[in-house]
Amino acid sequence: MTAVSAVTDAVPFSTLIRDASHEQHTEAENSTFMGDMLGGRLGVDAYTRYTEQLWFVYESLERHTERLATDPVAGPFIRPELSRREALGRDLDHLHGGSQWRDGLRPLPATEAYAARIDEVARQWPGGYVAHHYTRYLGDLSGGQIIRGTAEKTWGFARKGDGVRFYVFEGIGNPAAFKREYRASLDAVAVDDAEKLRIVEECKRAFALNTAVFRELGTAFAR
């Protein structure tokens, strides 16, 4: 048994990827910008700017889904009920009072780098795409619900309505069961042990890219 297989055989892959990226995940969650936004210390304009950045990330994630749906590695994770672009568009229409935002919206430099990396792995490396898919969508189904609740309470959005639809997965009746199924797909992913460790490293990179976006947003809204 090699050192790599000893690591990956010891725990399910879903556990390995979660535990190995815990430090980077925690850093992203504890960013100053996110703490200030969730703590109600920032206005709805900060929430709007954050939602704008998500638009670019999910444009990159979801423009490749049709092609990747038949890929043996990425395909099991491509689920239409996860798609977020339509909901994001409705939220941004609501936040901007119309669809004019589509003409002039530009990503922050960190967001541009994040989206570019997703595009790169989606074209060249399905395992890397899985890493980004995991960090985004399971986060939306978990911690994203805290953001939704805070936004509804702080800025008066209707519960699960326009402004927070991004966080509402209408096609997923039981999020806990869905997440268990998703993790089972991770455990069964059709790659070797060395590739699993590469995916773990890309997961860490995904969190770091997300943290960089928070850092730039924090600079923009520094008190």
C-alpha cells in the first residue's frame, strides 16, 4: 500500500475533503466582510455587491454543465435542481430595481480570477471542477441558509422571496438527504487515490479564491 492510498483508504473521500480543507473553509467563513455583513454592520449595498460577484462565479460553474453531464467524474454531480443562475438573476433584478445591471456589471479582480479558474478546470480537469462544485453548492445548502435568514431579517426581504432566491432550492425537498447523497457521490467518485488528493488541494484553492473575493469586498466597504 502506498502512502497516498493509506491516506485515502483510511476515511471516506467526503470526510477527507471536508477535513483537509477545514482551515481554508474556516478562514473564508470568518472573513471580516462576511462577519460585518452577517452582523448587520453593513447596508444592503454590500449584500448587493456580494450577490453581483456570485453571478460571475455561477456563470462559470454552470456554463459547462451540459458538456460535463456525461463526464464519468463530474457527471454524477451535475444536478439541475442545483442550478442558481436564474435565481441569481431574479435577485439582482430585485436589488437593482430592474435588469439594467446586466449591461454594465463587472467583476472584482479577485472574482475574475476565481471565475477564470473554474473555467479552466471545467475545460481541462473534471476532478478540479468537482472541487469547485462541492465548495459552492454544499456551502449554499448549508451556511448559505444563514445568509438568507440574516438578509431577510436585516433588509426586509420576503421569506424565500426576491432578493434571497439564490439560497432557496425549490427542487430539493430534503436538503439533509440531498447532502448525504452528494457525499455518497464523492465517496464513489471515479478517480484514483492520487487524483483524490489533487481534488483536495483544488478544494483548498477554491476556498482561498473565495476568501480573496471577501477580502476585496471588505476593502470596498471598510468602515
